[in-house]
Amino acid sequence: MTTAEKTSAMPKYTRKQVALAIIALSIGGFAVGVTEFAIMGLQLEAVQDLGITIPQAGLLISAYAVGVVIGAPILSILGARRERKSYAMLLLGVFILGHVLSFFAPNFETMLVARFLSGLPHGAYFAVAALMAAEMAGPTKRSRAIAVVMGGLAISNVLGVPVVTALGQQFGWRWMFISVIVLALITMAAVARYAPRQMPPAKATMRSEIMGLKNKRLWVGIMLAVVGFSGMFALYSYIAPVSTEITGFSESSLPWIVGLFGAGMVVGNFVGGWAADKSVLGTVVVAMGLVAVFMVLFAYTAHIPALMLIFLFLVGVSASALGPSMQTHLIDTAPDAPQLAASLHHSAFNAANALGALVGGQVIAADLGLRAPSYVGAFAAVLGVMVALYAIRLTRLMKTPRQAI
């Protein structure tokens, strides 16, 4: 082996550098998870502070999610040729600005705009962070590196969301935004200190990313994620009023209730990752089928505290198990546009967030009761199974390698 070959074979980064950089990026995922999910546990406080109804409070969830849906593909395409570390920092800056505006928003309308702005950089940040982590870890460890970055989002539901929910109940729900700003500033400092500069591949262009949108399988995958995840959000967006008004828990119990759901999401994330290695779309079919079953059981037993908690946990497990398989499937559908495909997973996830919160609010507003969103969510999961079966058929018709199915 020549000296040049030995040099090229050497790792670009030490193990310590990789670990510290990926942990720094994962803190950003933790911050994103807090702002996306903590507002659901603080919904009653938002209603009182802004003088709005519960369905209107659901629009605060939807506004953030719509920001993600719109921002993820646009900002990912615009950043296709940008140095990744500086672009991640820029996205975090926009994220912080949205939360500053949210904290000072004087009324409901301004809060909606601020939440929309906060959501714009969400998907693009995760896409850049995942690609940076994969590049640093190398081809043999890239999946584990991406899992750590994404793990920040899952862990936030166990640690961050309950703590911030309790903080918001004690000192005012707007302090959720201050907590997220602090986490984002810590992320910026850590990324600036530990993450290396990283240029995208020479072949990466805005045009190549845009061309990835022509893939039919990609759009079927997006529809699959939107329909599949919307059921979970139809339930979770209104977990606070269900817990207090139907199950009979006190508002002070909400932090550990949302923490239980978060624990289910963490378990589901790892179970889903293991299962997706066996069969990507097969995991989707099974997980969505279980989501439908557990949602019906949750709604039917919501007045029984122990059973309500058990089925809430199981909804979290089954719904979160969709994450790794859906991310893998979308990337597989657009190998020439990885940044766009990675970001569209978050667009689809948050389109489901907006759709679930909106539909759930509408059935409540129609006086169908607080259990109704869970039944609607179960129906959405059944539709998701049907779309997944079509995706399997489409994949086989296009003669994709068997392991991608």
C-alpha cells in the first residue's frame, strides 16, 4: 500500500471527535422534540392565557407542523451546496428567533405566526445533522450515528417534555419557549466547538435534489407517512383534556402521563429499528395495524386509569416503531437526493401532526366527544395499512432489491 493509499484509508476524525460532534447535534434534536411535544401537555394553560378554545389551541400545534412541512424541502434544497456546519448553525438561529417571538407574542394570531416560523428549520436541521453524522461515522457506522441524532427527539419525550410541562404549569406555559431557546443556544455552542466543517459531495446540487421529487415511490412514501402518523397525533394532541376530563387525572399528573407516552416512543424507536432491518415495509404494515388496535382500545377504556395508561404507552410504542422504517423507506426511494429525502420524512411526520391535530379538533368541535379523535386516528391507521400494501406492490413492480422491501 502506497503512502497516499494509507493516508486515504485513515479515518478523517478520531472516535472522540465523532462522539462529541454527534452528541452536540443530538442536543438540537432534543430541543426540537421539546418544542414539538411539550405544547400538547400545556394545552390547557395556552387556552387560559390566550383566551381561546381547545380546538384553537390545536392550531398552535398545526401551525408549527405546517412550518416544518413547508420549510423542510425548501431549506434542504437551498442548502444542498452549502457547508453543512455553518448551515446547521443558521437553521438553529432561525429556530431561536421563532421561539423568541413566541415568548413575546401578544395574541393568538401572532402566536400562530411565531409557531409557524419556529417550525420552518426543523426538518432541514435534522437532514443536515443526519448527513453530518453519517459522514463523520463512516459507511459502516452511519446508521448508528443517525440513530443517535434522532435519539435526541425520542429522549426529549421522556426527559425534556415532562420537565418542561411541569415548569410551564408552575411558572407559565410560555417558559417552554425559554427552555427551548436555552437548549438551542447550547446546541449552537456545542456544534461550533466540536463539529467539523463539512462540504457536501461535489455532485450534490439544487437540481439533483429537485429532480428527486419526480420519483413516484417517494410520493407514495410521503403519503404513507402522513396518513400513518396522523392517527397518533389525533390522539396525542388532545391527551391533556382526555386525561383530566375523562380519565379523571389532575393537571399535575400530566408531566408523567406525557412522560409515559415518551417512554413508549423510545421503546418503539429501537424496536422499529430492529424490525426494519428485517423488513422495512413489513414493519410499517404491522406497526400501523397495532396503532389502529391500540387506539380503539385507548378510546374505549379511557375512563379506566390503569387501562388508559397501558394503551397510551402501547400507542406510543407502535406509532414510534414507524419512524425508522419510514425514514429508511423514503431514503431508499430517492438515492440521488439524500438531503431532500431525509428532510421529507420530517415534512411528512409534521404534516401528520397538523392533520391529526386539525381533524381531532374538528370532531371535538362537532360535539363528538374527547374520545372521537382516537377513533378517527384508528381509521387513519387502517388507511395507512392499505397505502403500505400498495407501496410494497409498487416496490416489487419496480424490481427494487428484496432487502429494500
